[in-house]
Amino acid sequence: MTQRLKHIALILRSTFEHFLQDDCRRHAAALTFTTLFAVVPMMTVVFTALAAIPSLQHVSGDIQNFIFDNLVPTSGNAVRDHLTSFSQQAGQLTIVGIIMLFVTAVMMLVTIEKAFNEIWQVRSTRNGLVAFLRYWAVLSLGPFLLGAGFILSSYLMSLKVFSDTAGVVSTVLPGVGLIPVLFTTLGFTLFYTTVPNCRVPWRAGIISGFTAAVLFELAKKAFGLFVTGFSSYELVYGAFAAFPVFLLWIYLSWMIILYGVELSRGLALQEASGSDHRHPVLTMLSVLALLHARHRHGEGAKEVEIMQLVGRQQQAEWSTFASLLDAIKLVRTTREGDLVLARDLSQIDLLALLKQLPWQLPLAADFANYPSEPWLAGVQAIIAPVEQTMDQSLTQPLGELLAVGVS
């Protein structure tokens, strides 16, 4: 048990370190600014989608209350009134206006995807039809799932009134109070697994989603206590007091969301084999070997798979490796985010590759630290004589070598 707690603490600490290294505070600030412009369009699209489904129209008001009660602290009544008013006015727009609102909402999702991809070190974003369908699914299916959840919760609550079986009530109703947390967890899980342009394991997404949901609930309560306990800001801002509070809450929310992204990435990569530092040339050959094997079957590899392959110590350097492989035109990224070979490796010899890499040749000790690979013995057999020749050639004393031409 103690060992497991230490492991959890290590993961959380490592996640926080990467959170700082990836400058997530800057990303949170940028997303806060974007949210200010996109929050009304997003709300309008969601409520319009709900209104388009007759069976969900009667829960539209409940969903609005749920969103504000669980996404905005208790001091957000003024913000709630303004945003509701804005979204109702936006609902009276023409077709052109609605299209512009939809475009604004999509741009919000694009900004979020870019931030998530930077954390995952994915260099490409979704384009074309794939991106449009993904964003359309988020904006259309999201309200439907939320409404379905409300219908389910309303049904469970009705058991308290209509059920004569005490056992059913005592079993079902305690879980009803957890519905907001479960909804938040589900939302974060879908967020973390579908937004990045790479494959995110569901296990990592669920754990990160639950962690972010718990942090979100704790932050909401703490923020509410802070605002109600330190109301002197109202004397400074007066009628505009709700705006800086709402702005600060959005920023804090994005900090929590981005921490969850870092956690999902850390969990996805914790199964990477080996912890010893590996020679970059051997790491590069290992990546090319994987891509070559996939190329034979007409497939590519996800960046997450490759980062698991390179080992923990070099995961932070993967972006450098990826940029180098792209620069020498050995690897390219598909629209789906997979890495594939850009050239036939049978047309490239080892010497040509080594000349384009900025690292020295691996030595015998480097091969000893590398896990066993089928191709490793062949590479070592080629490089070992080179190392022996270098050892013999470089044994000349410096005094003799530098004394040439000196009288």
C-alpha cells in the first residue's frame, strides 16, 4: 500500500513538473481569452441543439441550471444572468448569424486541440472532413448526451416518490448525488481521449478525467469560499465585480483541465520500457525499425507508441528527434496523426544516415545499455571494427601530434 501511494505521488509530482515545463499557465491564459469570445456561441449552439430535440426541450432549463451550478461558483449569479440573456438574444439571429456562431464555437475547439497537441508533442492537427466531423460530433452529440443524463437522473429521483421498495431507493438514491461528478468525469474523459490528435488510452483518460473532476469540485468550493469571504473586490470594481471573478475562475478551470491533459499523457507513457539513458543514434534506428515494420503492412505508428519505445529518459527529447526525421525527409505525418516512412529504407545506407545525424557513433557500452532488438547485433557488428580502428589510430601522444612543425 505504501509503495502504491509513493508511486501515485511520483506520478502526480512528475505531472506537475511537466505542467510547468510545458508552460501550461500560458496556455490557460490564452484559452481564457478565447473562452471570453466563444462562451456565448458555445452556449447558443448547445441550447439550440437541445431545442431541436422535442424530447429534451422540457429539461433545457434544468440543464442550464446544472451547467452554471456545477461550472461556475456560487458567486456567478450575475454572470449567469448576463450569459443567459446573451444566448437568448443570439438565438434570434438569422441563418448567417447562426453559422457565424457555429464557426466561432468550432474555432474554440480548434484552439483547445492545438493546446492539447502541444502538451502531447503532436506536431499536426486534424484537417478537412475528419476535423469537421469530430467538431460536429462534439457540438451535436454533447447536448444530446447531457439531456439523456438528465432524463435518467430525473427518473432515478422519481423512484423516491413512486417506488414502494425501500431497498431500491436506498440503493439508487445515494448515487444520484454523485451524478454531477460523474457527468464532469465523463466530459473530461471524452475531452482527454478525443481532442488530441493521437491515440489516448481509455484507462489514462478515465483516471485523468476523474482526477480533474475531483480537483474541479474542490476548486469550485474553495473559490466560492474565497469570493464570499473576501468581498472587498466589489468596492474596487463596483458593477463590474462579476467580470474579474468570472475571468479568474475560467483561468483556474483551464489550469485544472490542462493538468488533466498532462496527467493523461504521463499515465499513457508510464509503461515505456527501460529507464536508462539510451544513445540517440540507437533510439533513432529503433524508431525507424518500427516504422519499417509497419510500412511493410501499409500502416503507420502513433506518436504515443513511439514515445513508449524510446524510453522514459528520452521522451522529453522526442520532439527533437521528430523534427530531425522530418528535416531529413525520412518520416512524415499523416492527416490522422500517424507517423509513416517518407522514403524506402532499402535505398538509404547506414553511412548516409549517420552523416545527417548530429551525434557521434555509439560505443560498446551504449549497446550494452540498450534492450535486445533483432537488428541490434547487425549494427553492432558494423560499428565495432570502426571503434577498434579509432582506438588504435588515436593512441598517438598529444606531445608528438602537436609538435609537428614546431622548431
